[in-house]
Amino acid sequence: YINIYSGHTNNWAVLVCTSRFWFNYRHVANTLSVYRSVKRLGIPDSHIVLMLADDMACNHRNPKPATVFSHKNMELNVYGDDVEVDYRGYEVTVENFLRILTGRLPPSTPRSKRLLSDDRSNILIYLTGHGGNGFLKFQDSEEISNVELADAFEQMWQKRRYNELLFIIDTCQGASMYERFYSPNLMALASSQVGEDSLSHQPDLAIGVHLMDRYTFYLLEFLEDIHPASKTNMNDLFKVCPKSQCVSTPGHRTDLFLRDPGSVLITDFFGSVRKVELTMETINLTDPIEQLESGELQKEMHTYADQLPVSEIIHQKPKQKDWHPPDGFILGLWTLILLVFFQTYGVKHLKHIF
Amino acid sequence: MKIRRAQQFVKYSDQPVMLKLKRGQLAALSIAAVVIIVGVPLWWRTTETYRAWLPVSQIKELAKLQLHLSADVEVVFARGTVTPEQQKKVPLTQTQNMEHRVDEDTALSYRYETRYRTATIMEEDALNQPTAAEADLSLHTLSESPSGSLVVYVIPESSSLLPQNVDVYIGQRRTALLRIGSQMRVGKTLEQLLAHMEPRIKQVLHVMSFSHTDITAALSNRVRISPGNKESIADSMRAFKSSPGYEITFSLLNPDPKSHRLHWDIEGAVETYIQPLLTKLSPVANFSIDSQTLYYAMLGVNPRFDSSRSTYTLNADSLAHVINPVEARLGSNAASSNPVLNFLLYIPDAHHSPLYIHDHKKQQVPTNAFHSPRWGGIMIIRQCWVYNVNEFYEVDTVFPVDINIDMAKVMGVFLAQLRLLLGVQSSTPPPGFLVAPCGNAGLADWELDRLMWSRSVENIATATTTITSLAQLLDQIGNIVINDNIAQQVSSAVTSLQLAVSELEAGNLGFALQYSKEAILSSERAFFDPSLLHLLYFPDDQKFAIYIPLFLPMCVPILLSLLKIVSEARQKHREKKPKKD
């Protein structure tokens, strides 16, 4: 059968920037531009998991603090004032990323840091950073391989944690990351093929770094034309950034996807168009409301815990440092000196000491 | 002194050669022995991952899911429906079995046990009531049917309980009234009577008890079912999936606090109207309710002015864009991961009052409300449900105006939406059926039974899929550590599943649902345990790269010396041979 209806009731987005340090400014700008488009098209913050190192806006080298620009001449500030970063700094690790996807988070994780999708959720996953053939580098210290990613998606499918999943990756040799997928209903786009590098777009001379990657720059331009009611489909998305503009060859993979890409709307993944039904029935309720006595309601009085007892801080005396015996280095040094002394002058001198 | 001391130490180079060789051989052999006997097992044990025992065979058995559902039906003949001749053969019990194979791993079998008997005198009195609703009430006071069973009272054609074109009346509890034709048309023997009644009874069972479409829809987690048409897709998408708990949030949206001061008695309304339904649904799930008021929350869509009716209107097409701007401000309980049902009540601002929703045919929607599948419902207040209406259009009104909301009407709509979203609603009944309104609890007993059937099946299907895929995953990836608590959760999930399946077969609906909920909780806890994260993917070349620098420098001298020993022994053996000969 050919199913042209998407069958999803809610949308989620997982946007990950896997780099840190000032010279990787463009990766943060990439992720924030996708975040901005996705929010503009309707996905609320509660359904977006944003993972950034978040060290750009308040970096010492940023000439315009609290901003992250995506176009040169500082035209568009994608940082804005309502960015909600769920995983920042050193929390952006391979482990956390896989935990989010598979749902294996510790029970203390708050709701905003979880991917609470169900079998009717369409999920958009966007990764950007430095990558290679079959791996993606996370924060300069670890890597995620394409096999691990494919296994994570398979576990999501086993637990029916998605209806359809769109995977976009903007790194060097990005197409290698989707080679190993084997779960159904996955569509993947990458900015470059195996053996090719994804290139950055344009530097801004005032800020001093490259602001965006080419693929995401043209992707953002494409998304700016999309509004919540538009009917543009995935075939147009595949044409974004041809080789003449991108220098690398973008690739895509649709063989695991059940629907025809021409019938998949952009807003199925990037936006959040709800299905609504008119309520035709009502229930006739005739009982009058019971008047509850105010004594029955137990009102809990909440008070703030005294976290910073200011009076104690002001009148604190400096703490006495406890005496510690000399540590190993000093002991070793003295032992060495004594040994050398007795070796040189003979043991018989011991009686002069003791 | 010095000489004696010197004699004790013989230089190693002066010792005889044979002794040297033998010592060398012994050294090599003992090192090899230590490496093989002590080293290799030690390395194996220390690099092993701890994997507790899992009941793999029982899990494989559960993978082939065979569900047996059984329902008890009692058919009671009132006076005038059976001839004395037929009455002699009653009481009678019949059993019907139906098997369905859904796919290669899942099979369903339905069993209906029907008991036929005649009515008692008290039941006859109850059936003499003027209306069907009162008859239903008095029948209920006589006896209470257990969960999952049905009673059908057969009344003669001459009875005036049902209106003219209605043959079947479905009550609020677990009873139905069926009117059959006159004895002339029906037939003389009991078999003919039963054969005549069978299609009707089948329809009643289809409506009030489990039906094949509902049960296969509940299995959708396990079986890839191709959806039939747009309606069935919409039906399967609307209700929330089975979950141990839900959160319900009632929000009052006031975009214009300068003009309106709203008063709604939400606590009383929830206690009176919503809580009875949730208490009745407590075997199915836990519910937590909260409410909030949001100020300056706009709808996000501009309503159009309809000059013919001098009201503002919202088109059905623009309703889809209403939800997103509001959702960002709704908030939810950060501590729980339960699905949230949002019910919003919107009071239009003074410049856009009154505001009505129009459907595709430009007709006003009577409830003025709409709902979104798996999300919740939004209602726009109607002028007639609000007191202090007349002061709106006067010039010298003092703003803000006090508005008291009629919670009974509001909660009536929210309750209907809640029923839809929880999956209580059934499909349209066949022609000739009259279904009683669900009453103040908001839920008929047979509707609760239907929900319990589908929830039990859904829970069992989901839990078996979870456990099977977890066992498969742990089998495939040898590096994952399986702690004792995970093994215990898996074992308890397996036990609960087996109990749930057997209780379902026995027809004990309440116990089946309870065991299935326990199975779901254990299996989810086991599957989503944070320790089960397989982070280490080692391709083979990386394994070689780690072990070769460690083991190769150690193994090469041992191997070479062993080879040397073997070659020397063989040489000696060859030298000895000619001597023997």
C-alpha cells in the first residue's frame, strides 16, 4: 500500500553541535540557525533538545558579546534572547547523546533534558562538527562511530520511539555516518560524500572566524522561505546546495523510508503542524458543584531554603588549616640526602647522630 | 675468612654446560607454564563482563504470543419470549471459539461462553418499568455483573420499553435489552430461536465487549498493521498509548485582563465532574490534575468578523496553528515523564467577542471546541455560558468586568474530549441500537471493560516486545554488563506476563490488567536502565592494536624457547634411536 499520510502527531528535534573552542564558531552558528528555524516553524522548546558547548557568546574573543552571527556584517544574530540550551559545555558527550536517543537516562534527569517521543513522533536529528570516514568527533576528546549510531536508531525503533526520523549531518565525509543505518523509516542527508571535505562559507573580518558552513548556510536560506502552511516537499531539500555552491557533493539516503520523498512535507520534520478535530459531543452534567469547605483543603506553605546565610558569611573567621605531616616528596628527598651522606662517609658516623 | 667466602660463589660462566642448558630449559618451561596456567585464565576472568543469568528460554516462549480472551454472556429470556416447550430446554450453555492468526508470532483466540436462562420474578418486575433507563437502574440493583461479563435481557415485541425503530438498548452498566420478533416469525424450536438471535447478540458483543478490530489495534506496537482508511488512521492516532500515569492540566487563558476579571471554580468543578471518572479509571492508570491561569496569552490566529451574524469567527482550517504559540507557555511538571493532557479554556478579549468556531460548511460548532490527537483540547467560551454578559456592550461599563464561568457546561465538553483522548469512545453503533448516555461518572461500566480489555492486550504486547528485544540486544552485544537488578526486573516481568496471559484466558479482567501493568513497569525499568549503555564499539583492528604491544614482546621469547626445547628434544630422540637399534 502507498501511505501518503504522515501519521505523526508531534514533532521533536535533537540538535547537536559537537565542537568546542573559538575557531569552531561556525558549528555553533550552524546549530543555532537550525534551532531558530525549527522554533520559528512551530516546535516548542519543550520538544527540542539542544546540545551545544555554548562557549561562543560569552567567549573572551567575541568582539560582540552575547551574540552569535550567521551572516557576515553581523546581519543575523542567531543567539537571540530566548535560546534554551539543554546540554551545554562538557555535558555534550557521546554518552549523553546516546542516552538521550535510547532513553536510558538516570531517573533524576529533568523533563527538558529527555527525548520523550512516542510511536507517533517525527524526529529531526541534526549533527555538525568535525568528522571523518565512519566517525564524528565530540568535543575533541571522543568519537561516535556510524555503527553505534545505527545501533542506537535500531534500539529506538525496537521501542517505537519514533514514527519517522530525518537525520541531517554537516561534517566532512558526512555520508559515511548514514551508511550503516538499517532501521526502517529513516531518511538521511549529508553535506559531503566519503573522501570529501565540507567547507565553510565566509569569514567575518570583524569577528575573525568563519561564520557558517556552506551546506547549512544554504539550508538556512531554503528554510527561511518555508512557513508553517507551506507545501514544499523533501525533493526540494535534496536540491539544496548543489556542487557549484557547496564544492562538496551533498548526499541523501531514502531507501529505508517507507513513503515517497516527494510526498513528505518539509514541515513534517521542521515544523509542528498539529492535526485537529472538532469536538462534536458534549456530556450533560447536572450535578451542582460541591462547595468544599476551606478547612478541607490542605494548603502547603512553601518557604525558600536558606541557601546563603549571609550573616554567617560576613562574620566568618578564616579557617585554621590543619597540620599535615610532610608529604612523600619531602620525605623521599631527605631519605636520599641521608643515604648519600652515609654512603660517602661510612656507617660509623651514625653514632655521632644518634 | 675471605677465601671461604670466595669458594661459596662459583661464577656462573664456570658451571658445566649441561647444567646451564637444563636450567635454561626449566626456566623457559616454568615461565610458559605460569603464563598458560595462571596468566591466561586470569586475563580472561578480569576482562570478562559480569552478566547475570536471564530466563532466555522463557522469553523465547513469550515471543510467540498466544492470547486467549474469554467473555461470559448471560442471556435472560423474559416472559413472552419463549414458549413453554422451548423453556424446558433452558437453562443451556454454549461455547463459541474463534481463532485468528495476526502474524507468524501472534495468535488470538476468542471464547464466548453463553448461558441461557429465564428471568426471575424480581427481574420481571424490573422489566415492567415505564422506560428503558429505569429498567436498567432497577436491574442493576438486583445483581452486579463482574468485570468483563455481559447480561442481555430478551424482551418480547409487545414490550413498550424501547421506541419503535430501536431493537437493542445498551445500558450504563453491563446490561443490554434486546427485543425479538413475535414467536410466529421466529420459529418453534429453541435452536431456531437461538439462530435468529445470534447475529444480534454478536452485534451486542461487538459493541459492549472486545472486538477484533480493537484488539488488533491494541497490538499495533507488536505487529505492523497496514491502516485501512483515513478514519482508522485517525482513530489509532487519537488516543494516548497505555501509560501507568497521566497528567491533566486545565488552563484558563485570559488575553485581556484589563477588560475581564475571570472567576472559575476549578477545584470544585474538578472534584464534582472530573474526579468520578478518574476514580473509576483508577485500575487503568493514575491521574494527577493541576490547573493554571495564563494572562496575555493570545491565540496566534486572527479571527475574522462575520457581519451576517455580527460575531467573530475562526475557520476550522486555521485551528491547527493555534496550538503552537500557546504550547510554549503552558509548562508541565518537571518531575514526571508521564504524558500530559492539556485542556485550555480561552476567553476572547473584549475587541474580539463573541468568538465562534465554524466548521468546513461554515456552520457554528455547537461545542465551540476542538481537540488535537494525543495532546488535549481547546475550548472557546460561549457567551451563554458566562454570566454578566449584558454589561459587555454598554458604553459606560467599568472595566475590568467580573465574569463567572459556568463550569458545568465547560466541564461537559472537557469530559467528552477526555473520553476521546483516553480511548474510551467506541465506533458508531449499528442501526437499531440505542446507547444510553454515560451518566455523571462519565463512563459506562461496559466502556470501562472495553478499555480494560484493550489496555491489557496492549500492555502484554508491549511488554513482550520490550523483553524480547532486550534479550536480543543483550545477546548480540557481548560487552554490556548485566547487573543483578536488571536480571531481577526481567525475571519479574516474565513472571507477571505469564500470570497476565493466564488471567486473561481465565477471564479475570481486573487481575489481568493489574499483572499486565506490573509487567510493563518491570520491563520498561529493565530496558531503560541507565547501566545498559553499550558505548564501546571495538572494530577488530582496534582490538589487535591494543593487545599486540602488550602480549607480543612477552610471548615471542617464550614461544621461541619452547620451540627450541622441542627441537632439541626431537634431536635427542633421534640420537637415542640409533643407540637402541
